[in-house]
Amino acid sequence: MQNLVKVFKALGDTNRIRILKLLQEKPMSVGELTAVLGISQPAVSRHLRQLAEAGLVADERRALWTVYRLSTAATNEYVPVLLRHISRWANQDSRVGADQRLARRAGRRAPRRRA
């Protein structure tokens, strides 16, 4: 029961649902998610941490970035079922469509060198 509560708490925020929908399209870095969602980098990181603790997302290091994707691990039995349903339900929100269009243009950029 505790796992289910953790998942529902993670799903209780609009921005976290938007993040899940974006990660459904492609793996993304915190910077890419920040650019699309229009919220601060620390806020995106906190949302991702809560989603990861619920077993909804996983991360992997790629060169300079940590890239997040939907979790494929079966650490929580509720996750696959809920992700399928959220996928359909969230498609009805106009912000999700706008997010997906922005995400197609968002890309990872190399960090600037300081002089």
C-alpha cells in the first residue's frame, strides 16, 4: 500500500504529469525540461527526484548530462499500469500538446566556458 501512496503523491502535481508526458516522447535532461516547462532548474530537479523515488523515472549519465527517461524497471507493480492510463488522460490537456511541440525544438547544449 505504501508504494501506491508514493506513486499517487508523485502524480499529484501538474508539472510532474507534464514531465512524464515529455519523457514518454524521448529521454530528456533537466535543462531541456526546464526550457520546455518554463520553471526553474531546482524545481525540475525536485520533481524528478520525487518521480524517481516513486519508481516512475530513471536516470542515466550521458557525457555532460544526466538524462531522464520513463522507468522500465518493475520495482513498483503500479507504475506500468498508471503510466499507460496517464498517457491517454494527459493527451486531453492543451498544455501537453504545447509542451511536446517545444520539446521537439529543445536540445542539449554544451556548457559555456568561462573566460
